[in-house]
Amino acid sequence: MSDLPRRDPRQEWIARNRLHPRHAEVLQEMGRGAASEWWGPGGLVRRNPHAVGFVGPNGVKRIDRSGTQQGACGGGTATPIAERKPLVEIDAPAFMIAVVPDMAGGRLSGHDRDLFGLARQLADADPAARGAVVAVIFGPHKEADVGEAGIDRLLHLDSPEVAGYAPEARLGALIMAEETWSPRHWLLPDSKLGGGELGRRLAVRLGERPATGVWQVEADAEAATGWHCTARGAAGSLDIRRPLPRIALALAECAEPVSETRHAAVELALPQPLPSTLSRIQDLGQVSVDPSGVALSEAEFILSAGNGVKDWQGFHHAAEVLGATEGASRVAVDDGFMARDRQVGATGTWVTARVYVAVGISGAIQHLQGIQTCDKVVAINMDPGCDMIKRADLAVIGDSTQILEALVTLVAQAREEKRDAA
Amino acid sequence: MQPESAMTPGLEVTVLVSVGRHPLTGRARRADQDARGVELARSLADAQVRLLHAGMRDESSEAALRGYLGMGFTELSLLEQSEGADVLPALAEALDAASPHLVITGERAERGEGSGLLPYLLAERLGWPLVSGLAAVESVEDGVATLLQALPRGQRRRLKVRLPVIVTVDDAAPAPRQSAYGPARRGAFEATAGPVSADDEWASWHVQPARPRPKRLKIVKAASARDRFKAAAAKAEGGSGQVLTDVTPTQGAEAILTLLREEDVLR
């Protein structure tokens, strides 16, 4: 049986004709549910207004006056937007655009996505001869679907040589990619996460003069490459307009990220394994830094205290055990429990933490403004109706002193077990 | 040049300094990152620090360069260049001749193109390793330097590299000391005429004062009118979080711990 809906014009006609003797029967059949009207025992026509209509694809109730209730099976069939996006496959690309994203924490950042948007702009300019966007990714990544970002080809290098801080080994891999595919452009993020450094090393090795701090790229028939770019220079105080070179290091928001299409992200491989070069720089790993010494505005993990905290000793101890930077709401600062430079919010510091734990903070609007860019917010509070609970990704209602104590115990236990196992 | 154990007492350090630009007034000053580099060099024990500048010599740049002399130096080597010249050949030649053990520079200049390429070009030309974004030099022993690199979010990474090396200094390095007026006045410039090569490409570009970048608009891409309305009417803060009520403190703590582990913030 095919899934095509078959129409029966006669049944539809009966369904429209309320005087037809088989009207109720046919409605039963077609309406796939309760009949909306029937003859009552006293000879009156009874109507059930709730049985009229159906739930449309967007979850809104619709009434179809034509009598046939199409799409009556409800709103659950709507496909997620990701699947409705058309898949773009470029089998024989005219040229390649290589992008080396930062992949901080194994995920594509907003900056990386903007860069892929720019790469698509360069690759899709001529519909007759489309280019392919090649992404070169180092190390393991956590992205479920990299094709969403606009990647046609994916070169994933996950060998131990390129792990950690290994700019020379990574440069070797990029040079090999250059020799294999010779992309028309190399795009890298001009960031402190490694992209800026790698891009400069690549440009110097290839003998190209790159454009750094690019924030705008426009088509220009007069330029040699067909594109002009505007780049920031002199510590952000100059705009330099120049033809787009082969290698460009772009700033965040240089282009709109890809949102309307999916791309194939076909896996590529280098023709030969990476040569094991002796690195002149030896990476001894990250150093544990004192979390209280990290500036509040750039701390990754903040434990913040408000009016609800009564046991301040316990709070400081918890911050120490968790390795979190301490923050505070304005009330805690005004009452003298915390220093002024620890205040989070519109009148204090705007924080960018990945995880923000608010202990006993009800969430004044000034405070919520200050934590706008935090990824995950955890609230520990007595009042289930406060604004911080609405903002939080995880809220625990209860006494903050006891919960922090339990948390400290759990963390200490886990560390103990790890030490025993080791 | 082979590093020897005997060289450690007399560690030769060259700091490349440039003329900076005050972000508000636009006046010439000592460049912030270069001054941090000088401070870093000053903090090294038993180091012979030499300042090197390549550029034009006029009244304002001389006043700015005296700022470095005021950090405790008697002289500054100056490679005279014309305006808008490419300083790379002159610097590479000077460094090749002096062959210091450690070269310290800022990450990028505050004037001109400011692309931050110079340290990379020098490293490639001299064949030395380069370490970028330094916060501190921990120790230099037996021709091997242990360096502390600044990472985003206040993190640090420890690296070991064999001398000679070129390092660039991050904004996280210790703040420079104040420039003392007397030594700054007394300091001398030791000017040498180096090779001058014009930068024709830079001259051909169109340069103007930076204009503010346009703010990105929030574009709602929705298939239906209902989705568009929902996106427009939605509150900024979505209330999709998980709320745990009536739980024991231990259960609550476990839930929090799971989230902290997922986000990988516990060390």
C-alpha cells in the first residue's frame, strides 16, 4: 500500500450533506474520532463543539468547513527543522576553500560558524562553478552534525602528534593539505584560541601576506581574486580596504552563519600519515591557577552568593573545594560579606562563565543582566517562585547551607575514590 | 649557535620596542605590550637586556621611545627607517648580527597595519622557534627556558623550549613599571642606518579611521506565522530549566554535581 492519501469524492459529498442518511456513519469513518453531531433520543440534533476540527501541523486547532478533516492525525508529525533543511552535495567542486576552526572545547564556537558562513559566501558566489568548503579539525570533537555549519569536506586529524599545544605539527598537517588540495583561500579565526597563531604561521610558511582582523568581505570585479576585504589595523583604530589575499584571518561576526542548508561533510584523509617531526616546543600541560586570582569577567566557573547565604565560612570552603571563582550579588557586597570587585550584575561585572551557580540569589533584573551570556545557570534557593529559578537550567529548592555541605562532601568523596583507584 | 651551560649567567635578551598609540588621544606613547615585554626582561635574573627599535626618528616617536629608557636603560639601539618602510630586513639583520638568546616582542603593533606578523616572519627568517602569548618566564637553565603561556579565561600553560627563541607577550603579563623621568632624559639613542625596503603593497591599500561595525540583527527564521509570532513574543529568558523541589540536600547536591561533571568544570 502506498502512503498517498486517496480521496473518495462520494464520501466527501456525503460528509458535506448533513441531510444524507449515511452522514453520521461517514463522518465517523472519516473523522477518525467522535462524531461532532448526532440525533438525540428526543429527536433533537446534539452537537459536540469540542469534536469539531483538528489540530494542525503547528499545534493550532483548525476547523475545516469543507467537511473533510485533513491532517486530523494531529501536530506530532511536524518534522524538526533540521531535517527539513535541504541537503547540499557538491560532488565535483571547482575549487576548495579551507577553514581551520578553533573548536574550543571540541565544539564549533559562534566565531567558527561565522567563518564557515564567510567560506560559503566565497564558495557559492558563482552558481555555475561552486566550490567546496573543507574544514580541518584537530583533536576529538563533540559536534553531532558538522554539516549543519556548512562543511562539504571534513579533514579530521586526531593523532597524538597534533594534540595539545603543537603549532609546528599542526602547521605540517596544513602544509600537507595545501599540497594535496591547494585551496583557493585559507580562512582562520583571528582569535587567541590558537587560530590566530596557526594562521600567521601558515601564511609565513607559504610566503603569503595575509589579511588579519578581517570583518567584511565584498565582491569586487576589479580585484585580482574577485573579492575585497575590510580589515582592522593598528590596534583596531584603522580600517584597511584591500583585495582579499589567499589567507585571511577573520574576526567574529564577519559573515552570517549558515542556517538554511545542510552540507554533506564527506570525510577526507591525507594521502600519507603525518611525518613525526621533533617539536622544538615541549608542552608540559596546563597549570592549575588559583581561581580567586582569575578576573571575574573571564572566569569559567563562578559560585556566587546572595542574601540567602547565612554560613559564609561554608560558602568560601565550598568555592575552594569546587575550584570556583567567587562572585556575589549586590546585597552580599553592600552588607560587607564580599568585596566590591566580586559583584556580578549591571553595576558590577558582566560575567561570561560557562557555569554559574547562584546560591541564595533571588535574581534582580540587574543581576540577571550581568549573567546573560552564561551557558548553564544553577540556582540554589528557598523560594521556588523567584526570577533566578526561571532563568536557571537546574534549580534546587532547599537550604543552601545543607546543599553546599552535601556537595562538598560528594566532591571530596569522589576525589578520595579517584585517589584510591590511582 | 649552540647553547652552553656557561651562557646562563649572561643571558642576552633583546626586546623589540615600538612606538605605541594612546587609544583615546592617539598620541605616541610606549606601546603597552612592548612595555610589558621590557618589564618581563627586567624581571629575569642575570640578564643583559638590550632595547631595539626600527622606525622613523622624529620628535614624537623619540618622546615615546624615551618612555622605555625610563624603565632603567642607558641606551636604545635605533635602526633608522623611512616612514611606511618594511622593518623586517633591518631587524633580521640586526638580530642575526647580535644573536641574542631571547627576543621579546609585543603581539602586534599599535600603529600601521598591526597584523602581528613580524615575530612570525623573524622566527621563520632566523629559523628559531616562536612562542606566542607569554605571561611569564619561569626559569632559564642550561639553555632551556620554561615559559608560562596565557590562555583565554585566565588559564596558563607551561612550555619548555630550547634557546634561542622569540617570544611574544600577552596582555596578561605583569604590568610595566612607571617610566622614570630622569633616566628617560639621560638615555641615549644609538642610531645605525640599516637597510630600508619600501612596503609598496601597504601604500596601495585604502586606509581610513575605523568606523563602528554594524550590529548584527537578530533574524528569526520561521516557517510559519505562528513560529514568528512566538519568537517575537517570547520572553528573553526561557523557563525550560529543571526544578527540583522537595528533595533532600544530598539529592540536590547529586543533581548539581552531575551537571558540573557534564560541563567538565571540576578539576
